[in-house]
Amino acid sequence: MAKSSATLDWCIVRLGEDHNWWVDEVSDSVRWDVDGLSIIDPRQMAHLIELVEPLRDYGFDQDVMEAAFIPFRIDKEAGEQRVRLKRVKDSLFESDEKLFALADVLDEENGPYADLLDHLTRCRVKMLNDIFDFDSKLTVDEVEDEIREDQNTSFIEGKAIHTFDELGAILDYVPAGWETEDGEERAGKDDETIDDEDLPELDEDDEKTLEGDSSLKWDEDEESDDEEEKKDGDKEDDEDEESDDDSEDEDEKPKARRKKR
């Protein structure tokens, strides 16, 4: 972690209308500019950690991500929708505490956070080239140019880009025209890999209850039930017709005459 950030001991953050946390005050106001300075909350950090897990097979280095952030924990409330955070030395990956993470952006071009962006982009590109059969290999420059174009649009509109969104743009990146196909393939594989052994066991009473619940039936089951009911109905009609026929036959039979005495 950069030594220049050593005097940053606390910060006050506020919850914005976009439901993201933004920095309002810092203990080191000389080197840190809070204008548009965002901070990742514990829920967002947990999601980012999930997203980087698949990248471990493609060279992801956890230490690079740890070095890119300054961890904080909640110290106390600081007003409506505002809290004071205190800096800690815990690991973002291993700590049991719910930690906020402030990107070390003192050196935007060559600092640890800039290194992280480059590292994640390279790992993501490696993974995409391994997963998809592109006509030509995807390059880091292509991904960076596309993401930078979207960011420039936000800058032109006067919108500050939150750190979580900036990282998410890299970790969720898929070339146009490939995302839907990949999603369908994943869905298909998930359906195929469902095994009966993974399903919970049911008691006999539960099974009877579920079997009697018409809302849990599939369309095929309903059609099957309709066919059974139709067959039963036809069978009853046939029996009624046979019964009527028997009655008619009895009427048609000559009645026995009394013998004359």
C-alpha cells in the first residue's frame, strides 16, 4: 500500500441517492480530494470478491487487490445517512468484519488502484479467450477502449463513476453478441446437471400433500390427468349405454303368459 496514504485515519461517508456511499470528509484533506470520491461498502466488496474468484485460474493475484484499497470499519454515526469510518489493517478477503474499501487513487496513473484495473482487465481477457471461440483473440486494448468510451459518456454528462461500477464494468465485461449465447449455454448446463441426489428427501406425509396440490403440477401432468378423467368419463358413458341397452333388451323380450287354469 502506498505510504502516502498513511495519515488517512478516518473518513466520513454519506449514502447517496444512487444507494452508493460517497466520501464527504477525510482526516488528510491535503492529499485527498473528496470531490466525487467513492467508497465500496461491505455488500459490494463481497460481490466483487465473488466475481474475482473465477479469475484465480487465469493469474489473479489477491495481493494486488488488497494493496489497491484502504480498509475501514464503521466507527459511529455522523448524522442522517452519514457514518464515520475508522481505518483498520484487516484483510478484505479474510476479515470477519464488514469492511468498507477506499481505492488508493492518490496516483491515478501509476498507483496501486491503477495496477489493479490493469491486472483485472488482463485476467478477464484471458478468461474470455479461453471460454469463447472468437474469430480473433480479444485484446486488452479492445476491452479498455470500449470501457473507456462508456466512462467518457458519463464524464460528459457530469456523472462521477463509482469505484464499484468501474470494477464491475471489467469483471462483468463480455463482447457484444456473446453475452446472450453464453447465458443460454450456462442455463442449459445447469438444467442438465440437476441430479435427484441433490434434491431433499420428503416424508411420506409431505409427498402425499404435494401430490394432492394441483398448483404444483406441470402442464404434462395436468394433460395426463385430463386424459385419465376423459377416459374415466368415456368408460362411465359406455357403462351407462350398456345399462340402457340391457334395459331395452328386457323390454323387447316377450313377457311370460299366465297359464290358464
